[in-house]
Amino acid sequence: MSAPSSHSRRPRLLSFLAVLFWMMSVSGWLRAYGAISEWGLLTQLHLSVAPLYLALSGVAWGLVGLAAGLVIWAGWVWAPILAAGAALFYPVTYWADRLFFSAPGSGGANLPFALGVTLIWIAFAAATLFGQAARRYFFASGASHPMPTGAGHAWKRTGAPVHPEGAGKGPLS
């Protein structure tokens, strides 16, 4: 029988949120891949945005989702703040695309749905990241080192540095 862990388990909703971030990351990488692989076609279509914009915005979605999912999964003390920024990044970029780059009059039919999904997403992310279970998970030990610093260090939610020689005992193990 193993000794009980001093760390609380990651709440299911935080795990689910990390997976949602990774799913959005995949959609971003697919957007970037599609823009690059169909560059010639996109150029011929004379879209309101260049294929480069589509590729770069896809990469941004990919990187933001990957990072947000990882910091939640790793349990960094600053994960709620970083992931909240990522959670806002997605609707801000979606609505910027929709407002500035969509053809006038297009997409008006699904406006209530898009607004509803945006509000539900923000409320879900905020409640999950700043709820009582998340506070217990991220701040269980009262860590004094909230962010990773220095080369070769990874930080657990406890704030204890894990050195490279401690392989297999890092925050993602």
C-alpha cells in the first residue's frame, strides 16, 4: 500500500478544460496546415484575408491552446491566470475575425448562438479556473514560487523545483 499523496488530485473539470484547450489547439494547427497546403487556392479566391493571416492565426491558436492545457495539467500556481488569458484569447480572436474580416451581412443568422457559446465558454472557464476545487488544487501548499524560472527547472504546483536529475518526477509524470 502506497503512502497517501500530499497533493490533491486534479479536479475533473480542470482536466476537461485542459482537454478542451488541446482540442482548440488542434483546430488551430489544422487551420495553419490547411492555409499552407491550400495556399494557391486561397490566393485565387481573393479572400478578405491573406493565406498568411490564416496560417499565423492558426499557429497562434495552436500555441495558446497547447500552453494553456499544459499549465493546467502541470498544476502551476499561475495556471489560472495564464489559462484565463488563453480562455479570453479565443473569443476575442473569433469575434475580431467575425467583425473585421467577414463579408457584410454574412453570419447574422447564427449570431445569438455564437454569443451564447461565447458567454458559456467564458463562464465555464472562469468557474473552473477560479472555483473552490481549483483553488485547493493550485494553491494546496501555499507555494511561494509561482512561475518557472531558470533553465533546467520545471515547477510543480507546490512550487518545489524539479531538477533534470530527478527525471520521471516532473510535473507531467
